[in-house]
Amino acid sequence: MNILIALANDMFFASIPAVGFAMVFNVPPKYLAYCALGGALGHGLRMLLLTQGGMQVEWATFTAASSVGLIGVYWSQRLNVSPKVFTVAAMIPMVPGVYVYKAMIAIVEINHRGFSLEIWKIFAENFIKGISIIAALAIGLAMPSLLFYRRKPLI
């Protein structure tokens, strides 16, 4: 039962920045609920894959981003709008802010204190993880559109 409460909490709080960024991107108000639902589903799926599935954060993010991309393609065909209306704002809650922040702080520490192998290791780990998550978001977001909107057949 605790996992359901944690999942509902995660999904609720992930929908807030999805709607906020959708408003910044001038998404029409009638589509804001889709953006909230996409953000909640993506972040909730990633949380389930991390906690219950034991996946690494990069693969969980890729799977969640691909799922949101597929849902966005479905909604876009049903509502006759671009899938980016739904998917771009829904990806924002999965952006790896903590990893990139820790990498930036490590660089500031190196600049302030001088080079240290420990601080360099912190920078490298967080930077690589942050870049990997960003790449997973980009590829996961692009893959469904590439599969469904290809002009040439796959085979």
C-alpha cells in the first residue's frame, strides 16, 4: 500500500511542472490536462521501474520517455495536433537537475580549492549520469515519432 501512496504522490507532483512548462510553451489550455497526465505517467513509470523493477535511472528514463512519446503520438493522431504539444512539457519533470547541479558544484569546488581526485570523481560521475539521462530523454522522445512518421518503410 505504501508504494501506491508514493506513486500517487510522485505522479501528482510531476504533473505540476509539466503543466507549468506547457503554459510557458504556450500550449492551448484545452491540452494542459494531457500534458499533466503525460508528465504524471512518465514520471510514475520511471519511479516504478527504479524502485520495483530495479532498473538503472538511465534505462528507466528511456523507457518512460518512449512511453510518453507513444502516448503523445496516439493523442496527436486522435486530436489532430503535433505530438510535441503533449510530450515536450511531459518530459520536463524527468530532467536530471540534481546530477547536473552536483557536477556543477564539483567544478566550482575544483576552481575554489584546486584539483582533487575525489572531487573530480564526483564531477565525472554526476556529469556522465546527467548527460546519459538527457540523451535517454531525447532518444526516447524522438523514437516514437521516427517510427510512426517515417516516409520510407522500415523494411
